[in-house]
Amino acid sequence: MSAAPELRRNSLDLPEAVEAARAQYAARRPRSAALHAGALEVLAGGNTRTVIAYEPFPAAMVRGEDCRLWDLDDHAYLDLCGEYTAGLFGHSEPRIHDALHAVLRRGINFASVGPGEEKLARLICGRFPSIERVRFTNSGTEANLMALTAARAFTGRAKIMAFRGGYHGGVLTFPITGASLATLPLPFVMADYNDNDSAAAVARANAADLAVILVEPMQGSGGCIPARPDFLATLRALADETGAVLIFDEVMTSRHSAGGVQARLGITPDMTTLGKYIAGGMSFGAFGGRADIMALFGGKLPHAGTFNNNVLSMAAGGVAMGEIFTAEVAEALYQRGEALRARLNAVGAAAGVPLSFTGIGSMLTAQFRIPAPDRPYVPTPGEEQLRELFFFDMLEAGIYLARRGMVALSLPVADADLDRFVAAVADFAENRAELLRADGVTG
């Protein structure tokens, strides 16, 4: 459905347009509003996952099928959020469902090793160039924490070089605006993303005690900002020069080829962290790398976790990575995403408004500035309001994406779905043109 006429009035200024969009959203979702009111009585903040919370209240989803979602108020959506890349296989992949049902019939918690664990490990080691040995966790956050632990123990050093705008989990977040109160108090030294000189200066200044260089090949939470290949190559050289362990956080970007961005670019880190989609939608994380580093877990370093090798994640992961997400499927998804981003950027250019999309392959984020940014930035208040308006306008059009404007395609998304999204963005560019020109950033 298209945006309501009252939301198209060019006479509205940006704050008024956002408020009108919020009011229309709230009026159409009384059941979600009631659920949120009740949740506030027992859940801190009314939810247990900050990224899915937004004003005035989040829409509560109750059913999914393929790439469709239905909320508590019976609205249907095209799901382009893709569970922030974890929902790669959609909501109803029959092969994954069959594997999970078979496991449930045999039992759930065995407190032992099992064949599913070895099978999934072998699949992962066979795909990612840097991973000679691997261990499993329950999330990407845990995977990054354990990789950092391993690298610091292996080098006998303490400091961790990370990048402004980066995100490596709920307790490892580095906003461009400064430190996060949620981030663990480890000895981080910060550099600027996609800035070779900044990285070199920080690495060399801390070389004697630098244990880790931790980087996303594309900053996901930071706005789908891809790392330049020369930047990643510089980090590889700096790790060799200083003796630090180079870790690629490919929790999100591993979907961009059979072997992730590292395989696509031919730049191999010492360790890699994984998560999100690999267990077919179940809770999952993994960290792995060179055999000599990972050998620490044969004795010196303990690594516990009741559900690290839970039978549901192991079974679903074996099917997801062994049967469904083949190299050919990964490449086709990558190319579809590249084509989609080009189409969306053409929409903004044709409308003559500051609207661009950054990303790699099947991941992209709307930006309300031109040219498209190549590094994280502090958005203006106008850009933040445009982002919120874009989110609500897409919901009104029946398209669900991340509040921050991020899209992660799932395999069930069809060409007609992509056409629908492009048309909705074109409507937004036309109907909100005056606001975009007045409040977006150009130059």
C-alpha cells in the first residue's frame, strides 16, 4: 500500500512529517501498543533487545513465512530486515525445518559431543581460507570475545586495536560519537576506519603491546560501509609488521561469497569470527583461525558454554551450509544485491535528492547524503529524522526493514519483491523530495 495522502503534503516540515508518520503508525497498531504497555511492567525498557526498539513502540511480529511477516495487528510485510542478516534462509525453509524436527524427536540436551558438531566444523573449515580450526559459541558477541581472548593469550600482549563506528557485539561497540557504556573495559586503542594513515599510526605507536587488530570487512551496524581493499591489505601488513593477530569479524559479511569477504578479496586474516545465518536461523557463533593459535584450546585456554554445540544449531547448520547455501547460491545472492543497490542509487540520482545506498552484495543501508559515504560519520539531526521517516514510510508501504535503514536480503526474496521495494523507494524520493533537499546532506 502507498503512503497516505496526508503524509505526502509538502507543506509539512520535517519534524511535523515525522510526528504525523508516527501517529499514523500508532493508530493502526493498537494491539502492538497494548503489548508494549504490558511489557513495560516486566521488561526493562519494554523489550530485551535494544536494536528492535523504537518510538512510539515496536510492531510485534507473530508469524513468518518465506520472506513475509505478519504483525499482531494483522498487517503483512515483505521482510527485508532479514533478522539483521541472520535470517538468510527466510522463515520456512523446509530442509531446515525437517532437520530440526528430526533432532527434536531424538532429544535435545545430551551434555556430550556429537556428529553434528564435527560435520559443521568441517564445512566451515573447508570454506573460509583463514580457518584451520574452529570452535562454536552461541552468538557473534561471544565469538569475538573468545577470539580476542585467544589472540591476547597467544601473543602475550594486551592491547586491541578497533575502529570507530565498529560493532562486534553488545559489549564490543564503538560508536563514532565516543565510548559506549556497554563496552567491556579492555585496553582498546582506536583508529579511523578506511584510513590507512590512522591505522598505521595507531598500530606503530602501540606495537610493543598490540595483541589484536579487529575489523569488520564492512561495518554493518555502522551503516553498511565497506572497507576498501587497500585498507584491509594495509591492516594485513600492519599485523605482520607488529606481530599482532588480525581478526576479521565476518559475522555479517561471511555471506558475500562461499568464503566471505576474505575469499572474495584474497586477503587472509589470522582469525575469523562468524555467526548469524550459519546455523540456519538458530543461535550461533564461531571463531577460528590458524592451527597454532587455536591449539591454545587444547590445554592452556578453557572455553565453556552449555549450548555451544547444541544439537539444534548443529543440525540446522549442517543442512544450511552443506546443502543450501552453496558457493553458487552465495554468488547469485551477492550479484542480486549489487544490482539492487545500483537500481536504488539510480532512483535517488533521477529524483535529484540526497538519497544513496551503501553496502556490499545483499546488505545495504539508506543514507540521506550524497555522495555516498565511504566511512562512518556523525549524522545531522535532519538525517536522523529522514531515516525515521523512511522507516515509517516503508512500513506503510508494507515493507519491513531495520529502523536504521538497513536491508539484508534473504534467499526467498524474489525479483518481484525487489521491484516492489525499488518502487516504494521511488515513491519516497518523490513524495518527500522537498524534505530530502532541505534536510539531507549534499557535497
